[in-house]
Amino acid sequence: MILVTGGAGFIGSHTVRALTEAGEECVLLQRRTPEVPAHLADLPVHVVQADVADLDALLAVGHKHPITGVVHLAVALPWPVTGDDPIGDTGRAVEAFLNITRAARAWGVRRVVSASTIGVYGFDGTGALTEDLPLWLGYTHVIPTFKKIFELLGGHLSAVTGVEVVNARISGTWGPGGHLPDPFFAAPSLAHAAARRTEPHLSGLLAPPHAEDALDLLYVRDTGRALALLQLTDELRHSTYNVASGHATSNADVIAALRSVEPGFRAELPSAGPRPQRWLDITRLREDTGFQPRYDTAAAAADYVDWLRAGNDR
């Protein structure tokens, strides 16, 4: 059985589906409820209510279920930074990550796939971002900062515990169940507007979007499948993998794809002129797991709009 922390969430639920389709049973770790979430009710999944910060509760999962692998997606970070005890919150975030490895070691688990982020890259130029690039160590945001810390801790723990910790640097991800608005990129908000035939509301983004703004954008069904492959592939030659499409997608590209589904869709974003094009190199992921994205931008747009028009909120 594969334990998926955050398995009811956006990326987690698609990872659970991909693992189930590959023939694996999944145990979902949820903080708030022991109930199977409605959007996964069609799957033979098990749900345990526990918090990764509670080591005893986490270890108890392995007494009830024979856990053979872990995909760690739960957000255990001091974010948003609004608490009265920021130092204590920081310590609890680190302990939560350590607890995952403690439990994996106690259960005899061979591999933990741990979610990292495209945000760890500080590359300021144009071109492909490879896993071997030196990472910028400046502070910009709590999420990439802690993900870099966890990557380093994962490397140390892999060396001293016998548990293989694999970092999955996940690119910009959109699709069914996603964030609305996503504060970092416009694609989800654009898709919702196209599906509902309304003007897009983009005020929730951290920065005003432009037509040329681009990032490596991966459809969430592909993201879940890539994470499942990283967990299930017998031998991995590296400790860090980009989980991405392997190319840059601009807001203009997303709008064009949505217009192919909804010709009346109008979203006029201002131009900022030529922008640097950066994307994540997925050579490692492709060579070691056989992963290839199944959804290009047009297929992703069509699938997402269909999903939203079927009555789903996000």
C-alpha cells in the first residue's frame, strides 16, 4: 500500500488515481476527517485521520496498513506566516518532514517521494532548468525556502537511514480540483472564465499578468501520473526530478487553447514585450520512468473546460 499525505488535495487526488490505475492500494492521510472524499469515492482507497506533525498517530497508520511506499504532498509549512510563534511553527514544519522519514524507516519503506517546487530555481536567464543547476539560496518566499531545506535534509536522510528520499520539483500545475485563483499564474482563472463564458478575474494574482508571461505548465492528470511513476519505478538513478511538461507555456498560449474550445472567449491581457522563456528539463524523468505528458495545452484546456461545465466548482 502507498501512503499519500495530502491525498485528498489537488495534486494528491490525481496521484492517488494514477497509483490506483497502476494496481496499487492507497492510504490517504487527512488532518480534518476520516471520511473518503467525494471526488475519490469511486476508488478503493483507505483514509486515516492524522497529522504528519503527530508522530505517534503517523506510526499507528503502519500498524493498521502494510505501507510499502510514501508520496509526501501534505503542506507542512509555516505558511501563511500569521502565527504568534514563528520559531515554533518553523520547528514543527521541520519535525513534520522528519516524521515522514521516521515512519518510513519504522515501516521498512524503501522510497519516499517528497513534493518540492519549481520555485526552488532562482535562474534569471532563458532556457531549460536542469536538476543540477546550483540553487539560489536567497529568501523570496516561505514555500521555496522550506522546500530547499527539505531537499537538503532528504539527501542527508537518504544517506544515513536507508530510506530513499526522492525530490519531485513540481512545475506550475493546473486542472480539475485546482486553486482558484492560483496566486502564481493565470491559467486556472482563465479556464474558469472560458467555461463560464465570463470575463476573467485576475486580481488574485501576486503580480498583474501579461500576454507573454510564461512558465512550464503541466496538466494535473499528468502531474499525478509522473509522481506515481517516481514511486513505482524499480530503480531511479537520481535523487531529484523535475515534474513538468518540458516547455514554456505563455498566457497567450493558454488563451488561444481556450478559444479553440470556447470561440467566444475574450481575455485581453496587456503586452509586456518579449519575456525570458524558462522551462524544466524532464530528460531525467523521461529516461528513468518513461514519462511523457499526455495533455498538451489544447487537450488540457478542453478537458478542464469539460470538467468545469459538468458542474464541478474547480
